[in-house]
Amino acid sequence: MFEARLASSATFKKVLDAIKDLLNEASFDCSDAGIQLQAMDNSHVSLVSLNLKSDGFEKYRCDRNLTMGMNLASLSKVFRCSGSDDTVTIKAQDDADTVTFMFEAKKQEKISDYEMKLMNLDQEHLGIPETEFSCIIKLPSGEFARIVRDLSQFGESIVISCTKEGVKFSTQGDIGTGNVKLAQTNNFDKEDQSVIIDMQEPVSLTFSCEYLNSFTKATPLSNQVTLSLCDNVPLVVEYQIPDLGHLKYYLAPKIEE
Amino acid sequence: KLSQKSITSFFKPS
């Protein structure tokens, strides 16, 4: 038996909004530790890694490890039926081929449930090697979304360059070029509004705008985003989900042939 | 000319 009750169905909805552009379907791996998901996009350029800790749930019970393959468009339809203040309880029997979502309004005045068919997905897990990153940049998630959106108008790629002076986002296209430089801020009492750069070595890497834009769909999950860069290694874009876990995106760089 | 690498050229099936 699997049962997980989350105080805010809106949080799960935000997680779903953050991954459904990249993934058509995905397997949710449920264990004592919580719910994990790892999946590549269709083009195998990026990898999504979601971790929701069991202790972030109001109630969590997982008698046996369970993998639930779900179509994310269908799952979105289910969550569109939940109210913004509803709690959600996810339930599945061992070896079941369906999962049930129950939405409860705060005062119990409305309770709805939706049963959804599960899918058998043959998804391979990738091993992610430990990396010593050259630069780790923390910045407000809204600022990152803004920069990616602005620069995407001009080119297909964004170069992220990090030195001890700051981080620079650049693009070029048919109509010209664009650059956004962010300096490290000293506003340390408001960490989620600060730009914090931890640089071991300068690094400059090129990434697809389209994917970066998809990742910024996670902006409503967290005020802050962390970018980890290292030469010849995928970029990591990480959003912490307060009290629940994290959502990480890995993006392969564009490299000179 | 830049070419988009695949994530599987960095991460291998575990």
C-alpha cells in the first residue's frame, strides 16, 4: 500500500508545470525515502531529477517500493481539478495498475477523487557522477527567468561565463547581440534576493535557450535558483522546494565540433 | 560551429 498526503496540492501542481514541457511521461519511484523521478527529455539533451522527501508529506506510507508510470498530460488534467488550497492524497495498492488522487478542501466541505491508469514505462536510470564544479551561482529565480526570456529573443543559445567579477549571460543572432552581467551582491541578510558566486575557476559554456526556458517553468517553486557549471560537464539548474525536496535539471552543453 | 551534445554522452545507464 502506498499513501502520501501533501498539505498543498498547489505545490505538486507547480512541480508538474515545471516538468511537463520536457517530459510526456515519467515514472515516479516511491520508497520509504520519498518520491523520486529521473527522466530524460525526448531528445536526450536534458535530464530531470525530482526528489520529494517522505518527511515533507503530512502523511507518508510506502509498504513496498513502487514505480508508477504516468502520462504527465493526463496527470495535469487531474490536478487541474484541484482547488488552490486543497490537500492531495495519492494512493495506490501494491502492484496496482491505477493510482487515486483525492483532493480535500480545507474545511472538508468538498472532497473529490480521480483514479488514473498507470503506464508501464521502460525508463533507464542514468548514473550522475560526482562533480567538483568550477562555479556555483545562486541568484533570484525570477531574475534568471527574466534573463533567459530576454536573451532568447535574439539567439538560440546563451553563453554563461563566470569569473570572480560576476556572471555574464550572452547571446547573438541575426539582429545583433545581447549581454546581461550580474555582479555579486552584498545583500547577505536577504539571501534569496542576492547573487552569490562561488568560483574556483572561470568557466564559459554555451547552452540552448529552448531548454533553459523550459527549466524556468520551475520558477514558482522557489525564490532562488542555483546554477552549477564546470567545463565539459552538463549544467545543473537546481530549485529547492521548501520543506519538501528539490527539482534539478541537467543540460548538456553545446560544444565546438 | 557548435553542436548540441547528448546528456547520455556524460551520464551512463546505471
